[in-house]
Amino acid sequence: MTETAHLDTFARDNLPPQAALPEFIFEGPQLQLPPRLNVAAELLDRWLEQGQGERIALIGERDGQPFSWTYSELHARACRIARVLVERMGLVTGNRVLLRGANTPMYAACWLGVMKAGGIAVGSMPLLRERELKAIIDKAQITHALCDARIADALHAVRAECPQLRAPLLFNGDEAAGSLEAEMAAQPAHFQSVDTAADDTALIAFTSGTTGVPKGTMHFHRDVIAACRCWPVHVLRATAADRFFGSPPLAFTFGLGGLLMFPLSVGASVVLVERTSPEALLPTIERHRVSVCFTAPTSYRMIALALPQMSPQPDLSSLRKCVSAGEALPAATRLLWKQATGIEIIDGIGSTELFHIFISADEAHSRPGATGVPVPGYRACILDDEGRALPPGQVGRLAVKGPTGCKYLADERQAVYVHQGWNLTGDAYLVDADGYYVYQARTDDMIITGGYNIAGPEIESVLLQHPAVAECGVVGIPDEARGQIAKAFVVLKPGFKGDDALVKTLQDFCKQTIAAYKYPRAVEFRDTLPRTETGKLQRFRLRQGG
Ligand code: 3UK
């Protein structure tokens, strides 16, 4: 390890012990990184030094009116925020700064300001309530907070119980005295980015874990830069002329990479607006001539189903790349999107622990039903329960290593994610004869029925091909005779009636397409399915019947 630039050594003190870390590999000239590195210097300051400051960096909307900031303007704001943090809020390097807000240019400026000042950014999902917020503040020992004024309630409510947390500054509000913007106006617009070590922690991202205490994943400055040089360079291949947009929150590493780090790394522009529901995506793509879109599979499906009925048809001629991650992309959804827009989706599996996508395929190499192949820079294999590599065609645990990897903040569960140098993502996969990785299910979501293993998503991908099905989720529920049976929760398209006859039709449809033992023995119709803020189906809630 190089000498830390952090005066506050909390992050370094709470890294997993050396023996519990995954193996890191840095293959190829792109991944030979210098010992001192600052994300903001690399992704922001560099463009000004190269005379590119007048390019558009961020586009936002306020009261329905679009506005944009150039790289110079974004830089000036990040510098002022860094100054406010250091001079007005007493930040020392290595302090943790909570960031709260939906996707807006100010949130992005705050994130970059924290990097410049050598702080550690801790994003938090906007919808978190008091209890969840307090768990994060306690776990990461957060000292500072910058919060969107419109969602400050939960933070205010927990402040009294968080002794180390200083008074937060609020942004995107009325900009009155005491707001972050008012404080910024009183500071000069230059701030030399702190000369952080490549292995100083830049951010702590909390997993959207469904049970227990949330896990904080630590990422160094070098992790972010390494991620920018793997998937974006080899698979996405965007250019400075691209305009990015999508739904994942910047508090989620899928969004932080896809909608901030990756576009800045190529000098492109990003649209950061708050409304990112499926209905809101198309108008924004049209209005801002978006060329690269990031969202979850369910969002692509809902848009593709709605598109043919729209009149007039939206102008999507600017769109050229569509990225899907967060959960498996069913073949039926890939096909629907292609039919609706002509675009082949770029699927990729990533995780909070590895920062971003590590298995993927570009639009020319995609295969329906498969995620793709390891992204250059990463290696992957399939292991059995004893940690032995499995041959092609056999289902086992997905294991990955590369320049990034799991580093939980003071957490015993490090030993669950990392085994013998490999990151175990918790996914059951197989590799086909051509080396493509095919998702099966989360390892703890495999359904075991009458001695057979069934992956819920396989049944889902069949049901999604039926004309009556809008959305569905298949989970195992307890059954006296078989241990478990597969139960399908189905949302129907408008005009279809969920009756016994349709249950039978759907079951027969499954039996015709996949092995008969896999058909869902129970089918229930629902108006909606439970999903997380990032579009993931909450299977545990379906299993609980809720
Ligand atoms: C699942 C996928 C099949 C898989 C993420 C891109 O989702 C992200 O991070 P999380 O920590 O969840 C990780 C888990 O989600 N998953 C994600 N993408 C796919 N399963 N196909 C996919 N394409 O179970 C994985 O282990 O919330 C995704 C970039 C950054 C991210 N943090």
C-alpha cells in the first residue's frame, strides 16, 4: 500500500484484513495506474487542462426548464463545494460525506467536490427512511452531509442521534443564506484536487441488501478509474459526442458509473433529471437527443410494450446504445426492444461489490438469454460448492476477479463474498460451449422441487413470451409433497382476464417450451410486482406472499 493522503484513517483502518481480500489483477497497459490518483483530477480537471472546458458536461431541468453546465462550470462548482467542505464545514481528508438527492447536476457537483477535497462520498438512496439512514450513518461513521433540500426530513430527524455528524448543508432549495449555494457563492472557484493515494478510499456504496444490516462496499480512487478503462472502453465504446441518460440513481454504482464516471471519462455529456420512471424516459430521450441509455430490463420491457400504441411516435433517432443491468435480461425483452426500436441491447452483469459490469456483450456479439463474456480486464469461472472449477454446461457459482473487487467495511460477510481470491457474486450461472455466461438465478433463489433444481428466471422468460403477460416473477413456495413448487406471479396486459382458464393456458404454454417438470404449479395474478428502487424484483416478498 502507498502512503495514504487521508488524515482521518477510518476507511483504511476498517478495510478487510489482507488475507480476506480478493485477488486483484491489472492486465494490460490501460490498467497500469500511478500510485497517486484522484478521481476528480482524472475525470474533471484533465478536460480543462486539455482546453476542453467549453464542452457540455451536464444537462438538468429546473421547473421544467432545461439548463446545462460546461466542464468548466461543473469544475468551478466542484471547486467551490470542496472549499465549503474544507473551510466552512471543517472536512479533513478521509472524512465520510453523506450525499442525498435524486439525480441532478448539483448532486453530481457535490460528488466531485467531495473527491477534490479528498473526502469519501457515501451515496444514499433518496427513498431511505430514518432507520435505514441511521444504520448507514453509524456504520460509515459519517461526519458531513450534503442533502437535497426537498428530501431533508429523514436526515433532520436522525441528526440528534448521530453525535459525530455535523450540521448538513442543503442544496436545490431556495438558495437562501445558509444554503450550500449561498456558501459556494462566497468561495473562490479554484481548488487543487487533493493528491490522494490510488488506494485511498473514494466512496463507500451500500448494497441494496434485502435482509440484515446493509453492507458498505469500499472503492478506492483506482477502482473507479480501472472501471472506466474496462467495460466502457471495450464494450460500450461511447465517444465525446455521446449524450448519456438513464434511470439508475447516482447513489447506486450502476448509476454512478453509467451516468457520471463513464461519460466524464470520455468527455461526453449526461442528462441528470429526477423523473426516471419508464413513462418519463422516452420524452427525455427525445427532448435532449440522448444517444446512450441505461436502465433495468423491466423498464425496457414496459417501454417496448407501450411504444407501438403511441401517437405521434416519439423521435428516437438520436438513440444508439441501450444498456441493461441490475437483473437478468429475458430473451423476450431483448427481442421486443429490438422490434420496437431496432436497437440490440447491451446486457451486462455488475455488482456493488465489484463497482460495475464485469460480464457483458456489445450489440454485435449479444446472444439472447446469455449475459455475455468476461469484460477484458476480468476473469470468470463457474465453481462447484467445494470451490472446484466446473466444465461448460454445468450450473454452479459465478466467480470473478479483476482490477476491482469486494472490500466490505468492517463486515464478517467478507468471507461469504470472497473465497480463495475469487469474488462470489451469489449468482448461479453456466458457461455454454462458446464461452458465453448464462444466468440461472441467485444461488439462494434456486427452486428445489421433487429433487429437481429449477431457476425461476427460466420459467419467467417463457411466460414473458406469452401475449397475455406484461410482467412476471417465479419463486419457490413450500409444498408438503415436493418440498417446494414453482409459483408464478403474473401481471397481465390490459384486456386479459386472470381466470382459471388462463392459468391452465399459461401452464400448458410452459410445458410446450421447457421440460414439463418446470411448469409453475401455482399461478397468481397481480396488479403489480414488488420492486426495489433500482428495478429489481423482490423475490423474498413474493415468497412471503406479499
Ligand atoms: C444481479 C444481474 C443477471 C446479480 C449493478 C451493474 O445490479 C448491480 O449491483 P447490485 O449490487 O446487484 C448485483 C446482483 O444483481 N444482476 C445485475 N446485473 C445482472 N443478473 N444479469 C445481469 N445483467 O444477481 C448480481 O450479483 O445491486 C449492475 C453495474 C453496477 C451494479 N452495482
